[in-house]
Amino acid sequence: MLVYTFRRLLLILPTLLGVSLVIFAILALSPGDPLAAVVSEEYGNTAEDIERIREQLHLNDPLHVQYLNFLWDALRGDLGTSFRGGSSVLNDIMARLPSTIQLAIAGLIATMLLGVSAGVLAALYRGGLPDKLTMLFAFVGVSIPSVYAALLLLLIFAVELRWFKVVGDEGLKSLILPAAAMALIPAGVLARLTRASMLEVMEEDYVRTARAKGIREALVTVMHIFRNALIPIVTYLGLLAGSLLSGQVFVENVFGRPGLGRFLVDSISARDYPQIRGGILFVAVGYVFVNLIVDLLYGVIDPRITYE
Amino acid sequence: MRPTDSQAAKGSTAASGGPDIGQPADDWLVVGRSPVRRAAARFFRDPLAVTGLTIMALIILITLFAPQIYSWDEIINVSNATKLLSPSAAHPFGTDNLGRDQLGRVLWGGRESLRAGYLVVLIGLGGGTILGLISGFAGGWVDNLIQRFVDVLLAIPGILLALSVVGALGPGLVQVMLAVGLANIPDYTRLIRGSVLEAKENEYVRAARVLGASNRRIMFRHILPNVIGPILVYATLGLGIAIMITAGLSYLGLGAQPPSPEWGAMLNQGRQFMRHAWWMPVFPGLAIVIAVLSINLIGDGLQDAINPKLRK
């Protein structure tokens, strides 16, 4: 296990290198001048000013030199300075991070609660009403864009029922609606997956054996069926991270939460390249690590997986 | 196979007592037809799939004829007299903050949103098919190179790839379509490469090679038709996601810009006037949900039709 963990950590290095290269390349291939949105002769900057700023930001260096500088700076925790206001991109990101992590955790919990419980109920009452309702929810849920789910929740629970404020921070309470909106699509997928996985495990010999030994049905359901059904569900967690991330970008903006999703969108709208590049690199690297953790979790949940 | 042959084949199987040997009713009926026809027959016997197809056909028809029902001027021009009217017979979806008929805008917006979705899938599918076929078929260092590249792209969540392309190209509907389409390429490449590797092992491919068929012929005549099924299913389900993501990015102000009636752009305006006019966000969103729902029904139907063993 330790050797495996170490090897996975080593293998992550080329991935991170590739990810940084792809992000740098996409943004460097931009057809326009990255500076055009900030300084230009239209705004009264002289040609010398522009040239001086270009030189200052090393935009005249050849691309491979720019990339190596970008990489070296990123490794030392320097993601550059924003075109607007000149603040440190890493500081900007860190200021937004708590809000994003809070919502990510709330969204994950909402997804698991909604998806797993609906899936388990559907499997236990196969063909019955809970099953039909779950499958309907799963089907309709994945067809509602998170932006729209968020708007509808706001409309119903904040504007009409006034249970929540439309804008403004209400502490943990203000996480409920965004988390629900984010959870809708992944919970639908998770419910289907949990149901299928439960049904498969229910047919296994060891479940029959457990029942034959006279173990109580509730215990069989939890210890024998549910625990083994969890394995494909954990596999899905890795994919779920991507789905939640995309939900987060949309939902943060609908609810006006000051998180990283909103930061990315704002920086793209303002064409602030250092912010775009730093923000996307930061989130992508975080995503790679989340996937690594999920991978390592398999072994904890399923002792049948051995790491040679 | 020509229709007459298949009719004859069907007749002879039926006469030889197919149903007596306990085959499922839907298989003996169609024995002897080509796999495509068998899948089509299964698809059209699935009520949910047919419902989805009917709704999608209706949506396409209505959006095609939108210009005949509402003129562009009607949905773009500001009219103070009809600001924020709630839904009525004259304006079934109400009017927006600039006095424009929302039904007309939703219909016109469908042209933008659906076209964006189709183009996104086309870009992803086109790029992925080319890369996947080359990768799966060539093997060796070419395969290795493409796969390592795809590995890296898959390590970045699709939404981030799309955002970085929009970041490079700047906001706009065309840019968003390109971005989401490009972000889809790695998924399709993986899928198609896998199918090709599987299909390559089939005897008909070896037979074709022994007969001296060129690589290109084997690739397009023998392998592609045999891997198209799962790809079609994936692309259909991907279309729904593409429509949701492009609308979402337009909502964020990165895609279609006002006064475009694109559904996501309409949602954005609806958000601002939500307190006074619930119909502004509700109807364009409902249009997205209905379109995506019908596409998902078609996709699920296709999946069952192509691979009946998976049916639950």
C-alpha cells in the first residue's frame, strides 16, 4: 500500500507537467493581444508605455521561455499578478477558496444523501413506488441544467416563500439552496448507479450465505449488500468531482457566492490573463489530487484490491 | 440486404417455427434483417424513445418556422407599452423587461441553442473519430503519443478546458461552441479507440486484410460501421449535455450576448427580473429541460435498441 501510494505520487508528476503545459498552450495561442483589454492606445497609453509594460511582463520572451518561467514561478507558489489592480493571483485565489470548499463539501453531502438513499430505496423496493419515483427523479434530474435548478430554487424558496434571502450571507443556511442545485444532476446519476450496484450484489452467493446463517435482514442489507455495493459508487466519486466542479462554476454565479467558480468567470469576462491562467491551473491541480485520493480510497473500501 | 430478401428471410424463419423454441417475441420477428433494421425495429417499439423523437421533431419544426410566426424585429425591438406583462392569450410566455414577446424569443432562441448543441457534438465527434481511428488503428508510437495527450486532457475537467478556451478566444457563442466541442474531443477519442481495438480483433477484419484491402478501406468500410453504435448513443446523450453547458456558459455571460434570444442569455436576463416577473427565467429554462429530456429519451432508447442485453 505504501509503495503503491508512493508510485502514484510519482506518476502524478508527468500528469501535472502535462496539465500545466496544456493550460499554458491554450491560453498562449490566444489570437488577440492579452494586454489589449488593459492597456492600449485607445485608452491613452503611448506606444512606449505599452512596450515597457510588455517588457516588464516578459511578454516579448519566446513562448518556451515564458512557459518555463510560468512553471518555475508556479512551483514556488507565485501565480503572477493580476492585470487589474496588480494583486497577487494566488492571494486572490486563497481569498475565494474557503467559500468554494464549503460549497463543494455541502454539494458532495447533498449528492450522497440524495443519490445513495434514493438508489438504495429503489433497489430494496424494486418495481415498487420508491423505485419508480427514483428512476423518474434520476431521469428528469439529469435533464435540468444546474443554472436552471438554481434559479428555480431561488424563485420558489427565496422569492416566493421567503425562507432564504435572495442575496446576502446567512452562514451555513445559505449553503442549502446552492448545494441542492449542484447535487441534482450528479445525484440522478448516482441514484441509478447505486440501484444497479445494489441489485447486482443482492444476487451474490455471500448474501445468500449470510441469510442462511440467520443474520438479521437489516444487518445483511447494511454489512453485506450495501458495503459491497459501495465499490462502484466510490469509483464514481472521481467522476463526481468533475461534475460537482462544473455545477459549482454555474451555481456560484447564480447565487452570487464569492468562490473560485465566480473568480474564473469574472477573470474571463475581464480578459485578465494571469488570473485566468492561475485560476484554471490551481483548480486543475486540485482536481488531479482529488482523483488521486479517490484512487487510494478504493483499497480502504475494498480489501480485495491488492497493490503489489 | 434489399427489402424483398429480408421479407423472404422473415417469412422462412417464421415458417420454421421460430416462436416455438421459446425465443423472445421480439427477436424471432426480426431475424434475418440487418442489425441496423433490427435495432430500428426495437427503437420504434419503445414508447419512451418514440415520445422523445416526436418531441424533438416538433421542437425542430417549430424552431425552423419561428421566423414565419414572429419576425426578428418583434423579438429584438424594445416596446415600452408591453413591459413585463404576465402570461396571457396575447403573450403566452409573457413579455420581458424590454416589452418583447417571450414565446417568440424562446422559439428564436431554440434556433441558437439547438444549433450550438449540434455543432458542439459535431466538433467533438469529428475530432474524436479522426484521432480515435488513427490511434486505435495505427498502434505503436502514434497510438502512444495520442493516448498520452488524451490522458493529460482527461486529467483536466471538461468545464475547465472549455473555460480556458473561452479565456483564450474571448466571450461569444461561437467561441463557446468551439470551446465545449474541443473539450469533448478526448472523451470521444478514448471511446472510439477502445471500440476500434475491439473491432480490429474480429475475423472479418483479418479476412479483409488477407484479401488485400487497404488500411483506409478496412478502417472506413469494416471497422467504422461496426463501432458506430455505441458512439451514436454517446453522441446523443452528449448532445443534451452540450445544450446544457452552452446555455450555462451563455448564462454566465461568456456565450451569446444580448439581445440574442439564446436560452442561456434569456435565463441571465430572467435572473435580474426574477422578483417581478417569474415567467422571465421559467420559460426559457423549461425549453432547455424539454429539449434535453427528449434527447435523453432518444439516447436511452438507442442504447436499449443497439444493445438489448443491457436493458433493465
